[in-house]
Amino acid sequence: DTLLWMNGFKNGCHFANLPDVTVRVRVGSDFFNRRGGWEKAWSDFTDRVKVIQTLGYNFHSYVYAAGILLVNLSPGRIKRIMYQRLR
């Protein structure tokens, strides 16, 4: 999804929030444990770095990307707390 959004921005697409909820996601007890792993976390990180470089974002964007990488690599119970507090 990250690279899809990047290509949209590069090609002048216009984006907007929809006023209605169109997708509802259930969060079960294993949700945060399934959202992780080294390969997925690294893939997401490298996609973010590509976006930062392509769109010319500043240094703070790299810090944010590194923070997201650390959250993605953390255990499920820590990830749950981070998602609840930072989202």
C-alpha cells in the first residue's frame, strides 16, 4: 500500500477522507502477535525509506520510519500498548 500511495502522490492524484466508515476490522487476541516478524518489518521499513527519498521528506521522516520499525519488531503485548497510545 505504501508504494501505491507514493505513486499516487508522484502522479498528482488527489486524496480525501471519506465521511463514512467503509471497513470495520475486528481485533482478536492474536492480532498484535500476527503483525510482525523480521521480513515484514524490514519490507515496510525499506518501502518507507523509498517514499522518503522519492518524495523528498526531511530527516524527521527517517526517525519516524525507524520508530515504526522498532514497534513492528516488538512483542505483541508491547505492540498493543503502542497502538493504543500512539494511534
